[in-house]
Amino acid sequence: MNWLKKTFKFGEKIKKILRKRPSKEDVENSEWTSCCKGPVLKNELEENLWVCNSCGKHHRISCTKRFDYFFGKNNYQILETPSPVEDPLSWKDTKSYKDRIKDARRKTKQNCAVMIAKGYINGLAITAGAINFNFIGGSVGAAEGEAILFGAQHAIDNNTPFIFFPCGGGQRMFESPIALANMTRTTVAINELKKKNLPYIVCFTDPTAGGITASFAMLGDIHFAEPGCMIAFAGKRVIQATVKEELSADFQTAEFVEKHGFVDKVVHRKDLKEQVGILLSILLKKNSDINSELTNETSENIESHTKAAS
């Protein structure tokens, strides 16, 4: 009987070993990730701007990598954004909100999900912003809202276009009404940018959803999107349950949204810098022509009024 017990215990140990899965940290620190054909080396993806050679999937990337690919490495400067009060509601569920923020900062090396930078494309000064999905799902709270406002104000103060790369599931539930208020605040900031006749270009990345889609992400003068990225407000299953209809497989993808007019063009990550550069050169020239025409008209009106008065 003893040998049976020993055999049984040994079998249980083997089962435990087989059942044990690698932790998230183990996966992140690994040299491998997964894609369409199974495991793929991270180095291979990085050489191709984190785009799969087989299926063309655009993998999620950090804000610094986003700026590296957009501006060119060491060709931009990260701007320090305001830091509001952390955990204003003292939120706690299975884990305190403060601990979640600490973990996200350690994981991403960012103070908040949004990062703002300034740089140049084709000699044009640009203010750009991006969201890191790995920072609490790219959700927007007070710090992220302040960063977006800071980016818009920096663009106004320096008379530059504002380019933004949204990514995330919406407003952060740990900050409840404070997070929701930032939908309005960011919308007002973008409207101030437009009053100054400065271009605001949005480049959708995967995934962009919820309150992000319902506020500043859908206010661009031009909307670009990376291939295959999800652009939505409510989730596909929620919509399907509401309308009681089967939705197409490509529903809420960048290509589907482009067909329905909410995205102007789906652009590969490697081509985005060139596309934005061409577009800005056209928009800024047009803006300068409009401003010069308005100036000429104003001066002519002043002269005519002066003559009439004399």
C-alpha cells in the first residue's frame, strides 16, 4: 500500500507542475510573444516596428516606441505633464488604487497612461500625445486628462499641430466622476485648439473604445487608423445582444469604420510619418493662405472705412 501512496503523491506533483502557468511578468520578460502562427521572437517583431510579417497585425507598443517610430529615435523631447492628486476617492477593491498606480508605473516607466512629446517632421514643429495600454488599460483619469490638456495648450502656445495616438478602454472607474469629467475637459481643450486654426490629427491604435472614442479621439480634423485596430464605444457582444442580430466578423475594425466614414484612411505604421508629413504641409499652407487672405481683406476694409470717414 505504501508504494501505491507514493506513486499517487508523485502523480499529483507532476499534475501540479503541468498545471502551473507562467505569470504575466514571466511572459513580459520572455524573449517570445504570440501571434497568428504561435510563438514569435520579440526581436523579429521589433525589427518590423512590432508588425507581424505573416498576418500584418499591429501589436501594441509603448508611448516611447510610438514616438521613436513617428519622429525618429532621439529626434523628440518628452514633456513633463502636471501631476494632480492621486487616488482622490481613496478607492479600494481587491487591491488599492494607489497600489495599482505603483504597479503600472513600475511596469511602464511612465507617471500616467498619457505621454506628451514635441518633435519635428519634415522641418515642421509638432506636439504629439500617445496612450500606453499597459498603464491600467490605457484608461483616462485626472492625470491623463491633465496631460491631454497640457498637450493641447502646448500646441496653442507654440503654434504647432497636435497629433494624438489614442488607445484604451475609456474613463478610469477608480476615479468615477472625476474621470468622466475629463471627457468634457478634453473636448473643450480640442475646441480651443481648433479656434486657433491649428490642425488636430488623430491616429487610432488598438484598441480605442468607450469614453476615449466618445470624446477627444473622434474630434480630429483628419482620422488615420492602424490596420485591424478596434474602434468602438460599446463592446461587440453588448451591441449584438441589444440589436438581436449577428454582426460581421470585421465589425468595429479600422477597415469597417473607414467604410462607414468615421476614419479617413487606414495607414500602415511604417507609412504614417510620411502620410502625416504630407498632410500637414498641405493643411498648414492652406491655413497660411487663408490667414493672408483674411489679413488683406481686413486691411482693405480699414482703408475703405478711413477714406469714407475723411
